[in-house]
Amino acid sequence: MKRLAFFLLLLILLPGYTCGSGGAPSSPAVVWFDPPSLSVPPLSEFELELWVSTSGTAQAYEFSIQYDNSRILLYEVVPHSDFDDDGQFFVEPQIDFPTGTVNGVVDLRHGFEMGASGNFRVATLSGWSFGSGDAIVTLSDGGIASEDGLELTITTADAVITVTP
């Protein structure tokens, strides 16, 4: 038993060995809202589409969205029909109105199909405006997993909803 533990320790200490899942370095991905800016009157509905662009292949996207709940309210997140995991999110979005946050996970692949790559719409967010001024919608604390379990490096872009009287 001591011999096995010794060999395992040697493997960990050998140059080039990593404790991660191995594989090639992750591909970069970009996540953004479309439109990136929107002007709406108070007490009106609006939609933002959540998009991803990656040169690699994405398996799932865990998102965390924060918004200014003194001006807007995000009340629904609907997955794009290509990534709805047969009508449902992988992890149903949790919308917290008092804190202005939305969190969830979209499965970007069905069964044995290849994951998504290139530019693709992940979900549509529906909102309601009520307070005058600029409301920033921010993506944070999210991640995109590749098919081999590696986390892709992501860059995010915020959206600005201007509520004008």
C-alpha cells in the first residue's frame, strides 16, 4: 500500500502533470446581450436575447445576471429552441426580484449530439420598465463548459436599458 501511495505522489510531482481534467487549453468565448442598448418608455415590456460566440464546442452555460431593480424588472427567461433540453432548462432559472438577480443553466447539447459552436442565441429575457434612467444588465459569475468538462474562458458585455419618460 505504501508503494502505491509513493508512486501516486511521484506522478503528481512529475513535470507536466496537472490535477485538472487534462486536455487542451480552453477556447475563449464571448457572451453578450442583443440589443446591447435599448430605450423604452416607463411601464413597457422589452426583450433581451442572450448570445454566445465560441470557436470551441460548448456543452452547457451557467449564467448569473444582475440588473438594476430600481428601474427594470426581469420576469422571465426562455431558452432558445435549439438549447431547451426538451422544453426545460438544465437548471431552471431562479429570479430574485428583491436583489435583481437571475441564475440558471442551459444545456447546449441534446443526447449524443455535438455541443454548440460559433454564434448562437441561448435564451430570451423578458422585462418590464418602471423607473426613469439607465439600468445596466450585467453578466457575472457564469461559465461555459466544453464537452470534455473544461471551463471556457469567457468575456462578457453588459446591456443598458434606458427608461425615458
